[in-house]
Amino acid sequence: MATPRRRRRSNASPRDREAMAGRIPQLPWKQPRNPYAPLKVISDDQVEAIHRASLRVLEELGIELMSAEGRALFRAAGAQVDEASQIVRMEGALVEQLISTAPSEFTLTSRNPDKALHMGGDSIAFGMVAGPPSVHDAVNGRRSGNMDDYENFTRLAHHFNAIHIIGNQVCAPVELPANSRHLDTYNANISLSDLCFHASAIGAGRATDAIRMQAIARGISLAEIADSPGVTTIISVNSPRKFDDSMADGLIAMSRHGQPPVVTPFTLMGAMTPVTLAAGLTQQNAEALFGIALSQLANPGSPVVYGAYTSNVDMRSGAPAFGTPENTKANIASGQLARRYGLPYRASPTSASNAVDAQAADETQMAMWSCTLGHANLQYHAAGWMEGGLCASYEKFILDVEMIQHMTAFLDPIEIDEGTLAFEAMRDVPTGGHFFGSPHTMDRYETAFYQPMLSDWQNYENWELSGAKTATQRATDLWQQALREYEQPAMEPAVREELDAYIATRKQEIGTGDP
């Protein structure tokens, strides 16, 4: 048997060097690619049946569009607009004509060009939770969202390489004025991180503020950022079949500036749609196509993302449920629909659990697998989501980052060559022996397998001696350690000065009534 080699610490992997330095080991920053064929849960004929049914919804039932500007755009394009009811109807041929101009892929660039995100194809971006009014951690308990927690979550997003994009308001800083707090959250996104981020699209003003601030951070003009998008947003449809004026106007503003909106119907079967999955997918598809068509009316050829959020409610209580078998199938089927139209696709690996427990992990993992198998390019709400979206959790964030890292490692292709087939290693080790000291093992032991940051693989006795901490308790330690390790990305003083001036001016304008 070969003599074991001394471990060559100078060749240690980045993860091992981090661990040796007492820092949290993690995978290097990269945008994962999905090398596997997308899963199908419905046939091509069934995709076409949903498509035809969606067009019938748009032709016969229509969508209520509260935006006067949006209705004018549709009317000019030849749609039927009833001003009394604000219902817009259009023929299927017009729908297909409009959505055909949307690109299948685009790049989203933050102030750090090394962290530019490709959207479409086989690319995946994992994003932070967005929108909860509450926050929870095991140290401080449950509380209303606030700016301190918002900034901490932004620091965590920057610190952990598994996170690629920051959501629209990781938690709501409710102590700040509602009409201007978006400026403070955009400032945190840009200052405390160098990742891409989601804008608030509640009206054109908030969307435009995000675009202008990202342009300042990148040192480019509005014309240049229109050709090189830097922010995105979620456009939530008020299912069933209703676009409010703020969302529609935000969508129009984003598209006119060349920034990609993610059109996402919130279709909960049994509440916002009929109870069947076929009907839920049909209504979701009709609403998404309507929003995508509006984006192309505002600016033909501008980037846009097909968003899906079809799940079901608990029929006993009416509460939303996520990570269910129905939600899982919807995530995969929605990917088939997005590919039918040649559009980038967004879905979400979420959970309805009220605690960081087995239910939270089970539902999130179930949904994350379906997003991945369905080839979702943007997995929104992928880290920190709790209580069906009502709470952002520090411990859940850590559990989710571990899951994302597992998924990222799973997506790495299997390498098969002479070295990995290891025939000579098999020759060198006698029958009944072991490979612990094999040169083949010693050359690869530091990078051979994924090493977790959260899971504890000790035996029971050593785990007990180490404090017998559960995964949730270890997660508490890790988010606190991550905040200690966090390093703020540098920013040019001139950029900082220009951002501060812009924020001050806009707050003054908003205070005097300018939206």
C-alpha cells in the first residue's frame, strides 16, 4: 500500500483556506449553468392546449388594466378597449405578434461587471427573499421590518457567494416614510453590496429612481444603461385578470428605459384561479402574456422575463401553501410555457412554514428542485423566505444558502477522463484495502467532495461533545459570524457624492408632492 503523503496546505482550496483561517467556508462566486435537459410534466400538445386557452381568455374575457397610458398603448395597437370597465381584449394574432419581439436572453450588469448575470438559456441566478413586513432571528425574536435589518440582510447577500441578486426590499423598513424609503433601500443595495438588485415598480417614479441610481453607481448615462440593463423588477398581477395602475406604469417605465420587468401573476389555485392545475396555468399564462405584450408596446425588443407563481391554498383555511406537489408541477410546467415563447423564466423556491424546521427545509427543497428541473433562470425568494412571505428569517437564510450551494455543486458536470476514472489507483490498492492514503486521493481530497458550511457530519459522540447543536442553532452562529466577516465593497468618492446628492434631491421633490 502506498505511504500516505503529508497534506500540502499550500495547495489548499479556497474553501479550506477559509476554514483554516476560521472563516465560513463557501463556494466561489459564479453563476451556475444547468447542464441537464429540462424536465417535462406536460406534453407538447398540452402546452399548446394551455396556449390556445390563454389566448381565448385574452380574446373573450380580457384583462382589467387600470393604467390609462397602458390602455392607450393597447388601443393604438388594435386591441379592443372598454374605457368604462377598463377591460382590454385582443386577438391571439396580436398577442403573438407583440410577444415575438421580446429577446430570449439578456445580461444584467451591476456596478461590479464581474458579477454580471446572464438571463435566459441554461443560466440560473439565486435571489434574496423580498417584501416581508417582518423579520425574525433566534437571538432577537420576531419584529417589524426595519432599516438595520435591511442593511444586515444586504450585507449577508453580499458576503455569501451563493446569492446573485438582491430582491426588492429584503424586508420593509417600516420606520421610514413609505413614499421615499425606496431611495434608502436602493442606497443600501448599491453601497453595501455590488450585486444586481430589484427595483420597486409601484409607479414609474420608484422604478426610474432605481435606474438612475444604478446608472450613477456604474458611471454611465441613462442612454447607456438602456443598452446595458442594470436593474430588474417584479410586476405582480392582481389575479384574477387585473393590472393596477401603479404596476402597469412601473412596467412601462422599466421597459422604456430598457430594464427587464419580471411579469409574475400570483395565481393561487382555489382562491385566485379555479382549483385545477390546468386552469391555474392557463390563467397565469394569459396574465403573463398580457404584461409581456405591454412591455413590448412600451419598447419593442426590450428585455422581459416570464414569471410564474402558481401554487394552491389550504382549502380548510384559505392560507397559501408552497412547496406542494401542485406548486412543484406548476414550476416545471411554467418553464415549458416560457420556453414555448422563447423567454427567460422566473420561479420561486418558497415555503409556508412558520418556523425554521423540517417543514421549511422540505418545502423549500421540493420547490427548489422543481425550479431547477424546470430551468428557471431566476429563482426569486431563494434565501430567507418564511411564513409564506410575511417574514424574513436570518436562520432560514443560512439554511437556504446551504441548499443553494448543494444545488450549485449538483449542477457541476461530472468529469470523466483518465484521471477521474482512476484505474491506476485501483491497481495500486490491494483487494480489501482502502483509498485513504492513495496518491490519487491525496492529490484530490481537498476538492473531491462538496464540504458543507452548516451540516455537521461528526458522529454522535463528537457532535454531543461539540455542544449538540441543531442545524438551526448552528445557523444562528453562522449568520452572526458572517456579519463579523463582512467587508463592504469600495466605492469611488465621486460616485458616493453623486448618489447622496441625487437621494437628497429626490427626497425633497417627493416631500413636495413630485412622485
